[in-house]
Amino acid sequence: MAIALTPQETGETVHSLKKYFAEELDHDLSDLQAKLFLDYLLKEIAPLAYNQGVKQAEVYFRARLEDLPATVFEPGLTYWQKKRK
């Protein structure tokens, strides 16, 4: 699954990349350079983080699913048992 940003997210990220390069690396990027670098990151590196997030979500949900029968089990045919009490 390709990772895509909204136009607003792209603009904010380009601004952040330009600021990072200027302040941390003492190098000015043009808007085009920052956009090309962002495209590279989204295609090359972001999928690694995305896949890790999917793995972590799978572990989380599998653990919750294992508890599901005990958590939401409701016995049937209890009307008469409850009525007697």
C-alpha cells in the first residue's frame, strides 16, 4: 500500500524538511528539493515504519482476540435459572 499525504500534510512536511536542513545541517533546500526528498522518503523508508506499525497492531489485536471468548461469553438457556432466584 503506497503511503500518500494530503496536500496540506505535504506542504507542512516540506516546510519541516526545509527547516530541519537549514537549522540542523546548515543547508538550504528549495521547495522542489524538499518535495523530491519527501517523495524519496515516502517511497523508500516510510514503508518500513508502516510495516512495523502493522506488525505491532497485529500483535495487539491477536492478544485481545485471545481474550475475546472469556470477555464476552454469555451463556444461553439461563432464563429459568434466573427466574427461580
